[in-house]
Amino acid sequence: MPPPIEPTLAAFPNPVLRYVAATRPPFLSVTFAACLIGLATAALDGAAPRPLAAFFTVFFALVAHAGINVLNDYYDALNGTDAANTERQFPFTGGSRFIQNGVLSLRAAGVFGYALLAAVVPAGLWLAWSSANGLILIGLAGLFVGWAYSAPPLKFMSRGLGEAAVACGWLIVVVGADYVQRGAFSALPFIAGLPYALHVVNVLFINQFPDYRADAATGKRNWVVRLGPQRARWVYPLISAFAYGWLIGAVVLGALPWPVLAALAALAPALAGTRQLLAHADRPAELVPAIRATIGAAMLHGILLAIGLGAAGFFGLH
């Protein structure tokens, strides 16, 4: 299969499609799965379904993620990381290339990213008004983590905090989706959402290997840069092991219903990604299969977890 072609202005003559594509829509699927988990935990506990609120929760969570994607490209263009990245494995690493290839100007990308985040605010206020005020805190925390991941002065991604920020960010999505339906805080979405959030961390983590040299040259001190590819490669299976250990432990202790163990099927792509990363950590061109497997593991885990939670609620197994 030939590698995907990077975007060009000629390929996106329609300005609407140009801006939509700049948000990297395929990668928004991880947020969609996180929302499904949160909706499923609320349903499991018997929260009255609110379909309209659920729709807007999912939609604006995707809008927020889209804005964060664009701003990440914007700040990576400002610090020169994406321009310096000659070992990128497009479309997975090295950014969307919309700025570097002249499809969007730097200013247009920045304005667009912040506009998307701003669009989430009124929707969040309406959802808070229709559920409970705690959602304002959840929404502010999510927007803050997403912004601070790449934006100065915090730049979590450059301080070895990007991985923790991603875990928090996607756990916040699960908790927020649950909260809109439930109208209160509960431990269940935290317990159910953590292993999925760790899978999303591994998606970020493995993408740092092809970007290692560019990140190191521009001061992005993430875990792969700090440890070096050969040592950092062992972090990936540790994260996976913790995610699955948490899931199994939560079932054994009765915190989650047994049907969620269906998510263990995601072990297959996770193990495939592990083998490939351990073998090719310092060879960016060989890592695409591992990246694909990692994304597949995250999505499979999230969808099966949501289905397991939903089945437990439907059959009264909680």
C-alpha cells in the first residue's frame, strides 16, 4: 500500500472541506468512544436517558477535540517541530501538514483552533443548565488541559507532562458524558474510563517514536525524548499491562460488571503493537503497523467496554 499523500492547497479547493480536514477527523474517533463509555456508565446506574443532551455532549466533545488538534498543529508550527520533522509517518505523526504545505496559514490555523474551543463554551453552559453546575468545572478542566498541552507558557507536551495530560483529558471526557446524563459525580466513570484513557496515552506515546529527533531538536521533552527510544519502548507494555490489570481488578472487586471483560479482546492488537515497537523502536519507517495496532487497540477496547457496560445495564448485571 503506498503511503498517504500529504495535503496540498490544490487538493482542497473548497474552503469548508479544507477547514474540516484540518481538524484531522479520523482521530476524533477516540473522543467518540470516550463519550460512549460515559453514556454507558450513566445508563448502567439507571440514569434517565436524555437523548438530546447525549447528542450535544458527543458533538461538542468532538468540536473541542478538533480545536485541540488544530491548536496543536499551530503551536508545533510556531516552535518549528513539524517543519523539522523529516522522519514523520504521515498521517499519524508530524502533524496534519496543513500549515507546512501552505493549505492554511499559521494565523488562520490559530484563529480556527481558538474559534472551535470558543464554540464549545455556550454549549457547555446550556448542558450545565440542563443537568447540574458541576459540568462547568468538568468543561473548564477539559478545555484547560487541552489548551495547556501545547500552548505556552505551560506546554505540558514539552515538560514530560503531555502523557499525563492526555490521560486526564480523555478521562474528563468519560466523566463529563456520564455527568450530563446523571447530573452528579460518581466513581463509576472514573473506574471505567481509566483503562481506556491509558490506551489513548499509548496512542500518543507510540507516535512520539517517529518524531523523536524533531522533538528533541525543538525542546519537546516528552517521555521518549527523556528516556531515548530503546528505554522508552518498555513503557508501552507497562501502560497496557496497567490498563488491563485495572480492568480485571475492577471486575474482581465488583466495581465493574463482568461483561466489560469483552474489552480484553483488544489485547490482541495491543500485543501486536508491543512486539513491533520493541523490535523497531529506533526505525520510524517500520513503526506504522505498530501505530495502527495501537489505535485499533484503543478503539476496540473503548467500543467493547461501552457495549459491555450497556449489556450489563440491559440485563441487570450491576
